[in-house]
Amino acid sequence: MNNDNNHHIDEALFAKFFAGEATAIEVAQIENWASQSEDNQLEFERLAMVWKDLGALNDAPAVEVDTDKAWEKLNSRIEAETTSPKRSLAKVWRVAAAVVLLLGGAWLAQSLLSPAQLEIAAANTPIEQTLPDGSSVALNAHAVLTYPEGFDRDARRVALEGEAFFEVVRDTTQPFVVDAGAVSITVLGTSFNVNATKDCDSTVVYVATGKVAVTHRENEIILTPGMTGVYYKQTGALNIVETANRNDQFWRTKTLEFKRTRLAEVIKTLNRHYGTTIVLANDAIGNCRLTAVFEGETVDEVLELLSIQFDLTITRSGANITLNGSGC
């Protein structure tokens, strides 16, 4: 690159500048050249734009590259080409592209060879999916799972937004990792539930079988069957809490279990899982206690049983349901 009234700037120096490898002196040399004329400034801006379009190496993922060998190849390429008093801008662009390929080739190859990312999303009802390793996942309504077309050798990594239950095929050489927002859940082979709903103030992990590690930055907790881990988004705390209620898995198992549970709590559970609006006519009804297991029954079938067991009347008004009786 040469201008009549300006000193020569080597193409390799421009490449180093845009790749972020120029020294302070070299940076000053480039800036001084660009300020000497409008033509130089325009050419600099055009080259910067081309460099950005070619990959913006400073923003690319970090890769290990033998830069000395790359510069040697570049210099050989430059010296081999025929020179002239003025090199066209297209020539400089070709040199810049060559450096991008030399320095960014490893990143480009990595990108091209990476497996495609697949996404499954549940609409208003839960869905199930088998993953490439044979593990299975059940997604609750509105949950989204992203995973590669084929897992790499180091880990089986997926990303979750929403709630899902995983049954992971055991592989001690390839951990299964769920990225759920700010936390990661790592297992070898187990079954567990993750609720990483975006609008909730916490991420909850419940372990059914096996062992699970839940991590947030440098903090980690280990969960075994029946244990629950909670990450609190506002404080960043990661704690083990009382085990989750089995009824929280109703979306997947369609089973509700009550052991001497106050009817007031039973109604709250029914409303949450069936999406109903059931109210009790008086507090006395709420003090009645229910022991029962419901497996696949409709909400109407459950209400019919309650009406028989506690001598209740059922009144419907639109979407609202009222239970009335003398109580227990």
C-alpha cells in the first residue's frame, strides 16, 4: 500500500493491527499514517470494514494458533507477488483475507465441524424426546431444550429453559451436563427434574435416582435421591432444601398423592395442576383431611370422590366451582 506523499505501510502490519497483535509503536505508526491524508483515512476505514466482514478475529472464540508460522506464510506470500508503485485496495483486501484464513483457520474449521444445534419446544402440553445418546427427556408445557445433533467426546451438554425431567443413560467417560441459566447440572447416569422457568425467582433441581452435582460459579452442591437443590437468582445462593412434593411431578406422572392432607391444601393442588378455579364455601370444609392416591383421574372424577367422602355439594358457575358442606 503506497501513496505519493506518504510513507509505505506494510500489509502485514495492517493485518497485525486488525488482529489485535500490533505493538504500541506499530499502532501509533498506523494511526499516524491514517491521519496524513483523506485518502489514507478512507483506505483505512474500508480495510477496517473488510476485516470486520471477514470475521472480526478479536471477537472470535479463542483458539491456539502458531502465529509465527502464520506470519512467515503471509510474508512469503507477499514477497512472491509482483509489486508496483501503487498497490490496489483489492490487493490489500486479499492480503487481509489471507491473514484471516491463516489466523482464524482453526476457529473456522471448528465452527464448520461443530454439530448442528437442534431445539425442541413444548407448546401447551408436555412432550418427550430421545437424545442422541439414548437418554430421554420429558418437557413440561412451554419448556425449550437445545442440544447438538451429536454429542462431543468430553461431555453430553444440553441447554434448558423451563421444566424438564431427564432419564440419563450412564456413561462414566462422558458426563451429561444441563445448562440451566446461571447453574449447571452434571451427572453420569441418573434421573432428575429441573425447573428453570425464566420468570421464576429460583431454579430447582430434584433427584429421583443417582447423584447430581449442581454448580453456580465456584459453588457446588451434591444431591442424592430424594434431595432438592435450589438456586436463588436474586442472591446467588445455592442451597439444599426439604425434598420436593411428589405432586410437583403431576405434569409428567399424572399422579396425585395425599396423606392426611387438609382439604384446603388439596384444593390448592387441584387448582394448580388442573388449571381449575375451585373454592370452599367455608373454612370448616378446609379442615377435613384426605388420604388418597389419584392416578390419571380427571378433575371431575376427583371432585366426585370428594363430594361422596365429605358429603359435599358441587356448584358450578361458568369456570368457577364451589364446594359446600358442614365440614369435619
